[in-house]
Amino acid sequence: MGRIKLVLFLIAVSFSVLPGVVSAQVRTPLTSSTAFPVSVVSPDNALATEINPSALGALDSWSLAVSHVSPARETAYSDRQTSVFLASKLGEGFALGTGIDVFRSERAGLASYNGFVLGTAFNAGPAWSLGTNWRLRSPRPGGANAHTADVGLTFRPSTTLGFSVLGRDLAFEQPYLGASRLRRSAVLATAVRPLGDDRLGLELAGVIDQAEDLGVRIAASVKVPWVGRLAAAGELQQLNGQEVWTLSAGIDVRLGGLSVAPAIHTNHQGDDIGWSILADMHGTPRIGVPAQRYVAKIRLNGLGTRGLPRTIMALDRALHDPRVAGVILEPRDTSAGLAVAQEMRLMIAALQKAGKPVYCHLESPSGSEYYLCSGADRVSLDPAGAIRLMGVSSDALYFGDVLRNIGVRADFVRIGRYKSAPEQFTNRTPSDFASQQRDTLLDDAYSRLVHDLSGDLERDEAAVRTLIDSGPFTASEAVQSKLVTGTLDTHDLTDAARDLFGAHMPVVNQSETAEDPRFGPTGQIGVVVIDGTIVDGENVDVPFLDIHMSGGRTIVKSIDELAENPRIRAIVLRIDSPGGAVTASDQIWRAVKRARKKKPVIASMGNVAASGGYYVAAPATEIWASPSTITGSIGIFYGKVDIAPLAERLGVGITTAQRGAHAGADSMFRPFSDEERASLATKLRIWYRQFVERVAEGRKMPVEQVDTLARGHVYSGDAALANGLVDSLGGFGSALARARELGKLGPNAQVVTVPKRPSTLLDFVTGVSASASLQLPISAALKPLLSRLVLLSMLSGSEPVALFEGPGLLQ
């Protein structure tokens, strides 16, 4: 007997340091809630309350588990047990579970009892969880209550490996349960997923109690597509001095939030044959038996810098959710530019390629909204609506005369003949170089629009140009021109959609389907949003004026934290910024470079990623842009405004005292001297050279080649790809897919977006999310003026600026 104990102990210890995964517990008669092989390392439901309280911390929602174990026939080994457990994730890393069970046994020396358990857990980190429970057992037909506790520690360092250490039935003075004293025991378990996901799981566990009785269990589980999970276990134990082995097997059938797991078990003598049933209701749906398919209905409101990624992620979930049969899109006042429309078009094409038709219903769309939907399987229009498809245009405001008339002098030094941002404060009209690059951008965008519509409408490009020149279109004209398949009231949309998707296909709002329960710290994608003007210091938000600026210190901190987080496998920089302060841009550049050494960094460009916005993207592993993204503008300028004439006109006397040749050079009450202007030009060349070298290093291009493409020149995404400034054409969805690929992540990998920032006034005051309807909208005429005022406030003469301030592309 001693030799057997030694062998079993060595097996248990040796197995505990080998890779192993989820599927079974070493059961004793006093801790068995089900014959189904449930994991020690990672039970994924409320049974964790009893089996391993530390695993409660891994729950992703609430769980209600009910189980019953029964013998097939009455024997001396017959056990019956009925249990009910309820557990829930509480937030902030805490979880709580409780349960009751009724145990009846015919085994010699074992007492029947009624039990109650209360457990709690805390996630001490992404891989560690601690837990404990308190257990009360009341023996039947009578006797003293037994109070014990379990303590557990679980370490799941990756999606493939996990360990648990448990102390069971701990008490200051070991109580009796009937005629038997409850024994303290220790469990050591290890688990592995050799394929890197939940398709195959293996677990090895060993237990030893204070009487030196030992047990070893080996278990395996296999994912069964469209059903759930098949599990089996073999267990060798010493129970009250007798050596027995048992076999158990079962299948876990999953249907949305309900899981049903029948199982059978037997022992070496064949006289302990029994069965069990385990039912679990879970707050997060599981993927198993195909649930009823449905059509996801998604309304598109506001596709701005932060709204678009959320919409793209909703479409991405629909793309990978096997329950979604198709998608209905309802664009409503999206304010989408051409680049954003192109990103949405890519997602529509991906859905169609996956066999999921897309129905688009429009009310009174802009040209960009129509362009967004024109490739859908079916497009309908409100009977009173109109399509404003009229071509591509841009507006640029020039305040040179206004400033001079009120007595304000704009004083700038710039590098790059195409660096036209200062012209808005010095000129009445654009320079020849600015007009030239604006015309090039419009030509590129218009050519792309015509090309794409030609494919959507199955007409040659000449016919599409003629069609655009005939716009806008009333509803009847749109039908006659075959821009839409027909007119439709929103009230009739669901019925009309069934013609495309099927008569009995339900139409519901988009919902999220969770991945299978996480074994350990699963890989995530970190998204860093860089939007608005780039400024020094922290983010600046004035939500009721819809002003958001990205602070260099805030963005750097976000990137560094994602780079150090082991759960983050890849980083996506979502950039929709015209640039700004050179110091902040260079700080972000360095943070991106540091992060790239540790994990892939994908830059995704929105409507604009120019000047400083391109600066921060340059060191990324890959850069993705839409065909009409405005990018490039590699160049800088330096300047200030001089309000001395205005002060004089208002009767303000100004006297200046200084020590030092250039003291007061950044004063708002005098212009630069000729010497200061020459000195600034020399320093700007140094800063410009640094900008060019940063781009050359990141893009792995010769400095001379970058300089040729730089000098403030702006490019469309198409042109940037041709010139090597970006790697691929694609939107945020494409960047997410590439990040998953480089990070070796599945389609359901969680996406974490930083930094958090308020989008509404209520967000700003309370720090919580609020309805978009609470925003105070700024008129289209006022917002450009506000942005110029913000820009003027930056031009204090304290540092150079890498900023693109030019016309946007509207459709």
C-alpha cells in the first residue's frame, strides 16, 4: 500500500507541473456536484463556487447551475446529490457565488447531509485569481453541523496553460460529519489547450488528504462544432482505505444562454453505474447548437472619429456571428466624408462575401451616404427623400483681409512650398501651389467615386459622370435613374426586408455574441484614438462645443500602457487628425516606435491623417488608409499673430522693455525682426529635417526620397499608396483584421479603446456615457471659425507646428 501511495503521489506531483487544461476535477464524495467532468482549473459556470472558488473570478457574466447525480440501480456505492448554484461577476475584479446541495449516500462511513456554500473571488491581475468559500454541512438524520472552508489560487498565464492549487475542508478543528471526521486535503491541477484554443482541452490533477489518501484524475474535452463539448475523465482514488477507479463521460449541449450536460459514470467493479444531468443558464450566450438566425438591423448615426470605429466593430461582429443571416443599414445624418464612406463600403463587401446580404434604407442622403450604400444588395429611399449626388467639392476659408482690417498681423515662417496652412491667416485666396494640390485631391477623389459607382451601378464611367452632373435626385428620379430599387416608408422596412432575407427571418437590433468562456487571459487588440488637433500635455475636451484635441502626454501614456500589457497582442492607431504641435507629435512618434518593438502596431487613417497626423503614423508596422484619406503634408511652420495695430486702434498704449537681443520675439505686440525671421528659418530647417528623417526611418525609405514627397505636399490615400507613404488601402475594419492576423488572434478578440474621453456635456460633468441627444450641436458655419480660433491660440510662437489646415472632401 505504501508503494502505491508513493507512486500516486509522484504521478500527481509530476503531472501538476506538466501542461494541462480544463475538463475535470478530482472528486471526493463530499465535493462532487456532478458526474460530468467539470474543470478544476477553469470551471465556466456557477459550479466554481464549490469546485474551485478562485475560478469564480474568470466568470464573464452570471450563471445559474442545477445538477442531479443518481445511481442507475441501488448498490452499496450508491450516491445521490442535487445541487443548485448561483454566481455572478460583480465588477472591479470581484465575483460572488452561493449554492445549496442535498447529498444522500449508501456508502459505509459516509453521512448524508444538506449543505450550503458561499464563495467569493478576486482577480489579482490578468492571470491570477484568488478565492475562498465557506461551507456548512448539516448531517442527516441528525448530528452537529460541520463548518469548513476552501481556499484556492488559480494562475492562467495564457490561453494554453493554467494551474490551480486548492486547500479543501480547512478548519481550525476538523469537524465530524456523522461518524467520519472530515479530512483536510490539497489539490494540485494543471491544464493545457494544446491547439491554442478550446477545440481540445486536457487536465491532470492530484489530491492528497491528511490521512495520506491520494487521487489522480486525467480528463479531456473536445469541442463539437454546432453542438457544444464532449468530455471524459478517468480517476484513480483511495477512499476510506479502498482503491477504486471511476470513468465518466458526457456531452455539453449549448444553445445560446442555456447549456444541458448529461453524463454517465461507472467504477472498476461495474456496480456503481450512474447518471447525472447538469443544466446551466448563463448571461453570456455560448456558441454551440445553431440558434435561430436573424437579420441584424443597425442604424448609423454620426460616423465621426469615435462613432465610426464603434459602427465598424458592430458590423465586424455581424460578419463573424453565425446567427446573423444579413444586415439592414439605416444611415441617418451620418456626416460621413468620402473616406468614411469607403470604410463602410469595405465592410458591406465583406458581409456580402460571407454570404450575408445587405439591405440599405435611405431617408434623404448626402452623396457620401448614397455612395456608402450604393454597393448593397438592395437600396431603398424614403418616398419624400432625395439623393444629393452632385460630385466632389471642398470649401476653404481665408481670413487674411479680415485680420488686417481689424488690425491683426499674421507673421509666419514655413518650410515646404505646399505647406499652405498659414495662408488662411495671411491670404485672401489660395496660392498657386495650394490650388494645385487641392485640384489634385479633388481629381483623385472624383475618379475614385466614379470608378466605384460604375461597378455598383453596372454602367461605364462616362455614364456615371453624366449621372452625377444630373443630380440631385428626387425620389421618383432616383427610381427612374435606377439609383435605388424603390421607395419605401421606414414602417414597412421589416416586411420589405423579408423579401430579400426570407419570409420567416426575424429582424432584430444588432446584439453581441460572446466567444466561448475564456480559459486564461485572452489576447486583445488595443485601439488608440488620435483625433483632432495634436497639442502638448493632456487631452483637451470641450464636448458642448464638439471640440476634442489629442494631448501628447495622454496619447503617449495610452500607447505605453498597451505596449506593456501582456494581454494586448496588437495595437491599432486610429488617426483622424490634421496634426499640431511638433513636440507632442514627436513624443507620440517615439512611443509608437517603442511599442512596435514589442508587438505589431497598425495605423488606420480616417478622413485626415496629415502633417503631425502622418508624423505619428510613420513608425507603425503598417499604415492603412482609405482611397480618399487626406494624408502626407510633411512640413512645418512657425508663427504668431501680432495685435499691436488692433491695440493702437483701440487706444491701448504699449511700451516694451527687454534684455537680450531676441527677448519678446514671441510677443503678440510686435512682428518678428528680419534677424529673428532668418534665425527661425534656420531652425525650421532643422525641425523639418527631423520630421523627414522620422518618416524615412519609419517607412524605411531614403531621406532624399521622403524629402521629394514632403515639402508640405498633401496626397489622397490612392496617391499615398502609389508613393509608398502607406502600405495598403482599407478602413478601420481592415486594420482590425490585420491586427488579429499579426497578433494571432481569433475573430472574437476583445477590442479595448483608449484613451477614454467625454463626447457629451453630461459625460464631461459625470464621467459616464450619455445619450448623443444631449450634445449641443455646433452649426456647420460656426465650427470652422472655432477651429481657427483654437489654432490661433496654439500659435504663440513657443514651438513649431506640423499642421494641415485645408479643405475637406465633401460629396
